[in-house]
Amino acid sequence: MTLQDFDPAERFVAGTVGPAGQRAFYLQASEGPRVVTVGLEKQQVSVLADRINDVLDQLAPTAAAEPGQPGGAPEDTDPLLTPFDEDFRAQTLSLAWDEERQRLVIECHDHDPDEIDDDEPPVEDVPLARNTLRVSLEPAAARAFARRSNALVAAGRPPCPFCGGPLDPTGHICPRANGYKR
């Protein structure tokens, strides 16, 4: 099992590669020359940002200041560090609050941690590449990550005014218009 631990990360961001409608989503943690890039789905980025905001609202409402306020983290609008290779694809995300250190801990796993039994030998000819990325963030940095992630998710294709589905530049077949192209 490979554990990449960033405590704290110099930079932890969500980013995309590709045009709207064909974007690939990534989380990227960096500390000095060490960079780890994890692929994930758009919905995972959205849910992670929402849950981070929920945890911070409950456990550290004053510590997670907005940008421009004292203690607020500056906005990171830079793109992902390139060139990069996807280190692994996230299957499971977990979120925890470290009460003692007053930090948010985010973990990305390429496996389901609850299904691992270290006492069982691995199945023959099936390598188990169990990778985990763990990032600890101060509340202000976590709030900045959530804001960037929400903006990233919202920057996709505009919604169809009739059905709410994503519109391609060439239009789409709208179910509310009985299958006519809009």
C-alpha cells in the first residue's frame, strides 16, 4: 500500500483538463518537488466541496474566513501543475476533522478501505495497488479549496432552459421538447 501524506500541503487544488463536456477532473497536492495527481469524477468534486463546507460550518465557522478577511486564504486560480500523469483514480473519498490540530483531513483511496482484509493473501495474478492520498488543511485553506471546486463544477456547459440538462455548443436532444434538438 502506498500512502502519500501531505501535512500540510503547500498547494491542494481541484482542476480540469479538456473542453466543457469532455473535461477530466483531478485533485492535485504538491509540496516542493513532490506532486500527486488523482483522477476523479465531477460529482465527487462537487460532493467533496459541499461536505467540506458543511464540516467547516459546524466545527470551525470562525476559523474558515473568507478571502480578504483576516485569516482568509488567498484564492488559487492557477492551473494544475504540468506535465502530470494520473497517479491513480479515486474510488473512495473520506473527510475527517482533527480536533487536536484544528485541521481538515481529506483522504482519496483507489480502493474501499472498509473491504481490505490484510490477513487474506492477495488473489493470484491480480496486483492490489492500494494507493491513498492524505492531505491536511487548515480551515481557511479548506474553505478556499471548496470555493475553487464549486466554481470549477459550475464552469461546465450551461443548462438547457427547458430540461436543465447540459447544452452542447451544437445543441442537444431535449426530452421536454419531445426529442427535438434545441
